[in-house]
Amino acid sequence: MFNIKTTTLVFLAVAMGAITGLAFTVKEFVGTDDPTRRLQVRETQSAGDSLSRQQSLPQVSVAGGLIHDFGAMPIDGKGTHTFVFQNTGDAALLVKTKSTTCKCTVSQLKQEVILPGRSTDVTLKWTPNGTSPDFRQRAEIETNDPYKPIVELTIHGRVIQALVPMPQAILLRRLPASKMVNHRVVVYSYNEEKFQLTGYELLNEEQASHFNVELDLATTDEDLAIDRFAKSASALQVTIRPGLPLGPIQQKLRLRTNLPDAPYLEIPIEGTVVGDISIVGPRFSSERNLLRLGAIDGRKGISTTLYVLVKGPHRDKTELSLGTVDPADVLQVTLGDRTEINRGLVYKYPLSIEIHPGSRNLNRLGTKTSSYAEIHIQSEHPEAKDVPVYVEFAIQG
């Protein structure tokens, strides 16, 4: 009986000692004031908290990318494109407009809440105010995605006229008076409607008889390959016949079309007709047959001399005479006798131009409200019956 009781007491004492030792050991390690241990604990807690936060963050994604290439659009058109914003995170995504460029706006987006797994439309609208081969606009969208606080959207492309001729102008640098030339023009349409040229007119009626226009010529695959943005094309041919007066060509071809938004298209025809008769002298532009006298003091007047040169196989039979002068009461013009130069290969005529002191105030600067003054020289040359000389001046005081 004693032995059993003694054994039981010994066992209990051993157990209590073990428990006491274990408690002491735990206190030694867990309750320690070791800073390294505390840092390890805090790092573990911080990692856990960060992981928890990552699992509840919003995440923005834009379907189809951030850049939209609209290709080509007419200058008077209006463009729109919708970007789809998706929330691929686990918390609500907030989106709102931050800024846009001057020609681009975001349609009806003040602030939007996108729940996880959902999406919303962000529509950009733009209206170009001029042609540009590289039109580019952007908009910044602000979000609460910590990794993408600003999403920049970009639209770009080419802004063009509804109709574009190629070439856009017919330039005749030095056209011989006796030569006939042909110019082919292709008009490209960027409109969805079927395009057709329905007629034409030449705006300078005085020179119109020397031009012929043929519409509705066949276009080729090469024509259409020039501009991949064009919806259709129509070709025409402009023929310039001999006999235009020497000097500048100032013509404009106006084409009529079936497009309500572009009923007319104008093509300038510019250049200089040259021949066996030419004019040289100070302040004189042979490209425009224009004498620039500029501002003139009416109390002093001005005088200058140009020279009319005649060459070529018809020079011996070509006689020059003074034709009309406008204004005849202000411009005093004299055409002198001819002399031979360059061993008789060229004949030279002096052309004296004067504005006498005391002449009336007059503006002939060639603006919209005042035309150039004109001097016309009559000729017996078969290719140049009339040689115009334009004079730019303004008399003051």
C-alpha cells in the first residue's frame, strides 16, 4: 500500500517538474526582448498584410490596346472611338477623365465605378479643323489602380479633304507659246457615296478658249494604288492649246461633283507662256510679266525703261506697236524704234514708262479691290499677237 502511494507521488512530482520546465522554456523564448525576433515577427505580419491587400486591389485593363488608328477621315468629319475599360482585380475600380488635348473630348465620363469582373465604355470624340498627314490626339484617364494611376489613350490617323486631286495644281513653268500640252489629273474621293464628276467651268474667261477638259476617263489599278484610303477615283485630261498670250497663265478649273458635302473642287492652272518675244529690265518679273514700281510720291513721279526683245525665225517680219494703256492718264508709255543686238539675231525695242509729278492718287497694287495697271504691245508675230505688261504701283501725296 505504501509502495503504491509512494510511486504515485513520485510520478506526480516528475510530471509537475516537466510542466514547470516547459513553461520556463516558453517564457525564455517567447517572452524574450530580443529585437531580431521582434523584427522577424513584424516582417511576417507585414507580408501577410501585403498579401491580403494585393488580393483586394482593383486592376485596370483596356481591351484592344491604348492606341486607335482610324485610318483616314475627311476634314469636315467627326470621329468617335470606344475603348473598353475592364476591372480584372478584386476591388472596385474608379475611373474619371483627367485631361484631353484640344481637339479631343471624352464623352460623358465624370466618374465611373467598375466592379470586379465588369467593364465600361470610354468614348473619345474628335473634330479636326485642318488637314494633317499625322493627326494625333490623346486623353488621360485617372484610376485608383495603384500600378496604373493614369491611362493614356491615343487616336491617330490622316485627315484629308473629301476630294483630293493629284496633282493638286497644274504648273506650267515655261510653256512655249506654240506648244500644245496635255495634263492628266486623278481626283480621289474619300466619301462612302459613289463619286462622279458632273461638269466643269474655267473661271478666267479671257483664256478659256485655249483650254479643253475631258472628264470621265478610265482609271487604272495604279491610280487606285496611289492612295489606299481612297474609296473611288475619277480621271480627267486638261489640254492647253497654242496661242495663249505671252506672260502668266492665271486660270482655275472648277469641277462639279455629285457629292452634297463637296459639290465643287477647284484646280489652279498656273505658269508662264514664253516665246520669241520677251521683256527685260529693272524691277521686272518675267515669270509674271509684272513691273513693280511700288509706292510713288505723287509730287516726284517716277520713270523707268524696259526692253522688248524679239528673236527667232520671224524676227525680221515682226513689227511691234503700242496698244492699249490702263490708266492712260497716269501711265505715259512710249515704244521706241528697234535696234539690232547679238549680230542681228535679236531686235531690241525700248519701252519707256513714266508717271509725271502731280499725278492723282491711285492704287493699282493688284489686290482684291484694285487690279494691276496694264500696257499692251501689239505684235505681228504669228504666235504672240498681244504681249501684256502688268504694272504694280500706288501714288500717294
